[in-house]
Amino acid sequence: MNKTIILLASLAVSFGANAGQRDFAKLDKDLDGQLSKEEFLHRIKAENIGKMTNVFVNRDKNKDGHLSVDEYTIKTKAK
Ligand SMILES: [Ca+2]
Ligand SMILES: [Ca+2]
């Protein structure tokens, strides 16, 4: 059953997903559909934390302290 759910979830993520949306899914560790600052900065090197914190704040358009998929992908260019 769990495999079915995971398969469906990954289909939903990959259906029409661009690179930014795939990145988002990888970063969203607790799968709540929002990126916390901790999740966003998880893979960022220490020397880039300050810069990326600014990126996070700039992308958080509704200032709720989390990035939605739309907020995350709005300035993310497809790789
Ligand atoms: Ca999350
Ligand atoms: Ca937000």
C-alpha cells in the first residue's frame, strides 16, 4: 500500500513538474508542501547562508516564514 502511495505521489510531482518543482519536492523533508527556512537552507554551504536567507525572505511573498511551491519556483530557472 505504501508503495502505491509513494508512486502516486511521485507521479503527481513529476506530472508537468519542472526542475524547480522537483528541487522543491527534494527539499521538503516533512512533505507538508511548504519549505521552512531550515529545509530551504539544508543543503546550502555555511558561507552562503546569509545570501540564501535573503533569497528565502525575498521569495516568501506572503511573509508566512515558509515557501510554497509557487514562491519557490517563481525565480527558479529550469536546469
Ligand atoms: Ca516542509
Ligand atoms: Ca510564503
